[in-house]
Amino acid sequence: MRAFVCREITEDWSGADLAEVATPTPGPGEALIRVAAASVNFPDLLMCQGKYQLKPPLPFSPGMEAVGEIVELGAGDTDLRVGDAVVAGLRVGGFAEYAVASFAALKPKPRSLDMAQAAAYGAAYLTAYVALVRRGTLAPGETLLVHGAAGGVGLAAVDLGKQLGATVIATASTEAKRAFLTGYGADHVLAPSGFREAVKDLTGGRGADVIYDPVGGDVFDESVRCIAFDGRLLVIGFTSGRIPSVSVNMPLIKGFSVVGVRAGEYGRQFPERGRENGDAIWALADQGKLRPHIHASLPLERVKDAFAMLSSREVIGKVVVTP
């Protein structure tokens, strides 16, 4: 089969390319999936640069989530059947014509989503759900400030935040992204710098109740200045490249919490809640209540182009690759 394989860790991904490799065989408790589409996430490109916390042994194929059809089942009890359309949660292996996933990592493809949307759905919306529901306890009527709102995890937070009844303020780096977010349903859209006073004005001086920050750096610093008393500042990541810090007198005086969010680790630490989280976002998808947006669908041989698009911050929503 064809697969995008990383054989050497390099900054420019020159150590990774399309290759012919053996088709994997499912073991006990596993299924072989013919991949229809795979979502491209920041951890995929970071793994090929050696910058992600998960460092798979070389060689490996990146690809954390994929959708396709089951073509073979390994031994073990399961309700899955050959021919089922499923979404696979993976750590690696999705950028290939076939992928192996455990029975537990497979869910039926939501009926309301096409293949590309289904591939792009799980990780982004699970992150948003764990952040807003489990860690941020976002309540109807509260104000949610979403940074990096046009990216995959940001757009999922905008979408889910509206479903949860929040007033959503979104920030994004370009006019095109801000125009998209206005059309997508954000209540207010701002530039990612100088937003402090605007947020205060929009909230009657109170500040945002929940702030969702996948950016870090200067955005985090300014967010500290416009969070409400009893607010929750959710740390999602650091796409700006700078890991910020906060003087603890600020949370003390302003009465807010800084809360770390790792959706996958949350599920590993609390398996029952993890299953509930997955069931919740899948139910919302089946009901057609959430709207993952596909920026581009590229063939498998253009994985590096997808990486470049994510690195340059030009993507609105998600990019997928198709074998």
C-alpha cells in the first residue's frame, strides 16, 4: 500500500515522503480500515520534526484520525462488521491507504457528516468538549472568548460554545478569517491583539467568563487582563511558539483559574468520563448540531503541502488528505 512515512526527523519534513509499504494485518481486537480520508493535525507535523511529546519509533506514518470502511476484523468479540463506515482514533498511521485500529478506537461515522468532515471531527471537538464542559464548566449565558478561532480546535470551540448557549467572542489573525467567523455564527469577532478593552466593553466591564487559548504568548498575557472574576482561562496549546507564564498574584487578586486541557490524557485518567465525552460529541454530530469545516482536501502525496498550510496559519477549520 501507499503511505506517507517519516524515516528521519527533520525541521522541513524532508525526512518524510510517500512510500510503498506492507499493508498491516489486524491482530486480536483490531480492525483493518480502508482509509477514505485522514485529518491533518498540528501534532502530525510536530512528530515529524521531533517536537511533540509523543515520539514514535522510526519509521512511522503520522495521522491521528481517519475515516473509512472496515475490510478485515481480527479475532475478538465485537459488534463491528466488515463494510461498516467508521471513524478511527489513532496515535499514528492514518496517512496511508490502510490503517489498523483497536475495536475500542472505532466509532460509527456520524450520519450527518461526509467522509472528510468525519475525519476532521473527533480530535478537535473532543478537545473543545473537554475544555468547555469538563474543565471550563461553561454555562448558558456566560461569555466565551476563543482565540485562534479559525483553526481546527478554535472553530470547534466556537461551534460547541454556541450549542452550549454562550455568547462567543472570537479572535483571528486576518480579515478573511474574521469575516468567515462572523458568517459562521460568532457573536463578536476581534483581532488577536488589542482585544482587552473591546472584551471589557462587550461584557459591561466584567470580562470573559471562559477564555479558550490554543495560542499562548502575548495572547495569553492580554487574556489575563480581560478575564472575569471567577473566570477560567483554559490552556489548550502554544501555537504562537512562546509558552507564557503568569504571576500568581494575578489569579489571586482577580479570582480566576488557569486550567490545563489535554483531552486525550483526561480520558486516560478518567476512562468512564472519557467514554462519556466521546459519546456526547458523537451524539451531537449524529443530530446534525455541529458543523466541522473543511478548508481543503488534498491527495496523500501532498501531505507536506498540508503541513505547510497549517504552519503558515492559512487554514480555516481543518485540512484532510485522501489516499
